[in-house]
Amino acid sequence: MTSLKWWQTAVFYQIYPRSFADGNGDGIGDFKGIIEKLDYLKDLGVDALWLSPHYPSPNWDCGYDISDYCSVAPEYGTLDDFKTFLAESHKRGIRVILDLVLNHTSDEHPWFLESKSSRDNPKADWYVWMDGTPPISEGNGGSRRGVPNNWQSCFDGDAWTYVPERGQYYYHYFMKQQPDLNWRNPEVKQAMWNVVRFWLDLGVDGFRLDAIGTIYEDPSLTPHTVPMNLAQLRRASELARTPAEKKQIEKYWYDMFKHQWGGPGLHDLMKELRAILDEYDGDRMLVGEDDDIAYMGDGGDELHLVFNFPLMRTERITPDHIRRNQKERLTRLEALPVKGWQCNTLGNHDTSRLFTRYGDRQHDSSLARLHAALVLTLKGTPFLYNGEEIGMTDLIITDPSKLRDTMATWYYHSLVNDLGVDPAEAALRAGEMSRDKNRTPMQWNNAPNGGFSPPGVQTWLPVNPNYKEGINVRDQLHNPNSLLNYYKNLLRVRRNTPALVEGEYIPLHPRAEDYFAFLRQTSAQTVLVILNFSNNKLELSFSRTAALKDKSLHLLFSSAVHSHTDLSPKSLHLGAFEVFIAEVK
Ligand code: GLC
């Protein structure tokens, strides 16, 4: 139907392996479990999977601290299990991209163990080492630190950790268990490019590049000027009330970290990586965990996609927000020498689940349907996050000993020990900021443990008990009105409607506050999409829209019931929160 590449037409689905499906009954997801669910994914209608890290890891950051890049975490299976998973996915026409963490390794990676052992070992320069005076203990648990500068880790306080064997500090943008690699060292590049080739040779279809913005920092180590440390700033963010306070805090976040990302060198690095992918057949692809379109280079020589995170960076999704976002992003993408392609998402393993985050506690189910329709009808490649298709919600863990996201555990202790916050409040705050809430096990059926693990097994994170209230795959498969069947239908309509995949985006009624209306248009097909973001019934007329003049509409999909499938654009009646998709005839 199209000259587009597979990654432009595909719908991606993110699998968080620890929480997707437990095939061997040990309370942790694994490849056996994922393989058993491939038919489910095929039936759902997704075309490609993004697999969050599946590599061996001490799990200080749930797999994003990798101790061996060319292997599989034993709790997930073996390399052969991975190969079976890849082959079985491909057999079903489903592509697979892996998560590639370039910025840092685990502090248990052999590269780091060697690097930290002395100042003159062969890998001495593979990480970012700096001189500084040793931390001096001052008693009462306090310490005066001789850190190279005041940079913070965005996860756990100081960005510098002292190693007595070297008498030096290493830098870590994330946890101290995640030392930053020194990408200015050509040997580091070669070692990592070998990793890339290892997986490409096995046949993976591409990579989601983790945290690329943090690979290079300001070489002159300019200190930040914010009068707080990380824990204090987090706390201040929680306490900010007025718009002025919130604005100030936002500026502080930016100022605290602005010297630690976006340093010189990333464009050249992305070009090198892209050139490796281009040596392979099959249009292997790269999507960066970054929203900066500049990392697409000229549109053909760096990343294939960057995420449209600005779309989701808002408390409430409104028609005005979407229109402004689309205008800004699409204008920039289309201005690239080789036109860039958009990539939309509303949730992943780092953010509050979209059902919770954009719900209003009254119309959550309708809003979830609207948001799904938004991601699946906008121009660009959609990324879904496992569990969103059944409306999984956040589960706040208020017992700090049960948290697995160690940045939240660190914050809990800082609140209680350094900032004097009451432990009960600290526990709640840590639970709220923890990413565990949106990483709980997938809910497969209405059986103990939600069908994720066998009854009686202790799962790695608690299963959200709302699996008993219909938030599970099996119950929803049997209910024609379920969110799951809604996703399936919408995905089918998208697949069968070329304009929804490849058509241009043409916004309509630019000042409408209640609804977002637009066309998707190819030379052969025009489709009208209306998303009613309000609780009001609407009567709309598109008689002034040239493309709709003297035309009729053939209904392709609606979240409401219409007595006719052929309708007039001059007078359309929409229900509250309705999703309406029709072909112009
Ligand atoms: C990315 C990942 C996140 C991880 C961080 C450090 O932002 O999405 O989960 O904690 O990088 O690797």
C-alpha cells in the first residue's frame, strides 16, 4: 500500500520483561512467558515489540544497569530462549527492537571492575574519572566531600562516587551503581559497537536508545547554580503550590542538570551508529529516548525516530495542547532535508500509567479510549505500553521495604533522615514518585496473582488487586465492550485504512476547545477524525471545509452508537467523549 518503511507503518508495543508473563512460576516475567503470549500480541494487532532490557543485571535500576551486554538475565532464560522468542516473533510478522543502554553500565560490569582497580589498567580510561579529595567523615554519619563539582545524580544525590583504589571519583548521571562510560575513548565505542553487531547479527530489527542525551556532559564541568541538592529539590517540587513556585522549580530542575547532558559529540556518535545499522539489510532502526529532533540529523543519517514526549508532558491533554504540539513537531520534522517521521506515545515504564495520569476519576474509561484513539490516529508511529490496552492503573506501594525502584528507596531515606519528614508522609511520597507503581505485573485473568504467576507465588512486585474487577485480559476478551476489544478494533481499523497510517495531517476547527478534529489524507483516501474531549454532546458542521464540501461520511469507527453509517458532514451529532472516525466519500 505504501512506500513507507516498516517502522513508519508499525504499531509498537513495549514489553517490560520482568512484569509481562511468568512462564516458569518464579514470580518474575521471562522469555518462556513472553513466547506464550505472542499469539495474544498478534491477535491484539501490534506489529513490533520494544523489549526493555533483558540483559544480566544486579537490578539496581530494574535492568538498566547492565553487567553483560551479550547475554540474557538468567531469571529471563537463556540466549537460546531469546533466539526462540525472536524467531517466533518474526514467524508471526512481529519485529523486535531491543533496549540499548549506552550512557552507563552496571558497576558490576567487568569493564568497570577493571577500570576501578587502578589508575593504569587497560580500561583505566573507560569511565569518567576525576580527581578530588577523599570524603572526610565528620562523625554523626555526616561527611565533608571533596567531590570534583556539585553535580547531582538525577537518582541518588551526588553524581560522584569515590573509589579508594584509584583515589578518584567516578561520574554517574544515574545511580552510583550506574557509572557513566567515557565515550570520548575510542575503545569504548568499539566495544559497544561490537555489542550492537552481536544483536544485529542475531536478527533484531533495531534499538531503542536509552538516555542518549546524557552520554556527553559539559567537558569543563561547569557547576550548577541551584541552591539545593537533589532531595531538597524533589521535596520543593512536591511542596510548590502557586504557578510562580512551580515555574521556579521547573527552572531549578533545568538549571541543576543542564551541564550534564547534550554535551558536544552526540551527533557524530549517532552517525557512526546509524552507519552500522545501515550495513545490514532489513531496514534496521533506531529510536532515541529523547525528544530533540536535532538527533535525527538531516533526517537520514542519525536516528530514525525520536519520541514526541512533549505531547505527554502535560497534566491534561486538551485539543489546544495537541494542535500546538502537532504544529510544532510536524513543521520541524517536515523541514528536515530528508523529511522526518513522528513517533507518538502516552506512556512507558517511567511514567504514571495513562489510565491514571490522564483520568479525572469520573470518566476514566472514556478518557482512556480517547487517548488511545489519539495515539493511534495522529500522524506517526505509535508506541503502546504493556497493560494500557486493558486499562491497568498505577498501584502506589506505601511500604518502603516493598519498593523495588531504588531511586524511590533512596528518596524515602533522604526525606526521613536528611529532611526530617514524617516517615508516613515520606512513605507515601516515595510510593508516588516510584516507578514501581506503573511496572506491576500484567493482569492476565481473574485468578490469584492475576494469572501472571501461579497462585501462592510471591511476585517481584505486588499484583494490582483490581485484576478482580475486570482489569484483566481474559475477562476483557470475552466482553465486546471492553477496553481491550476497543484497542483491537481500533488497531484493525488503522491497519485497514491507509490514510490513518500514511496520510497527511490537516487540523480542522483550530479554535475548538471541546474537541479535536482533523483529516488524514492521501491522494486516494480522506479520513475525518473527531475526538470529543468534553462531557458535552456536540453538533458539528464541517460544511466550510473544502475537502468535505458536498461529500458524505462513511463511519469507520466510533466509541458511540450511530443508527446510520452514512452521515453528512454538515450536521454531525457526537456523544460525550466520543471518538469518531469516518471516511470521506
Ligand atoms: C531511561 C530509562 C529508565 C532508566 C534510565 C537510566 O530513562 O527509561 O528506566 O532508569 O534511563 O538507564
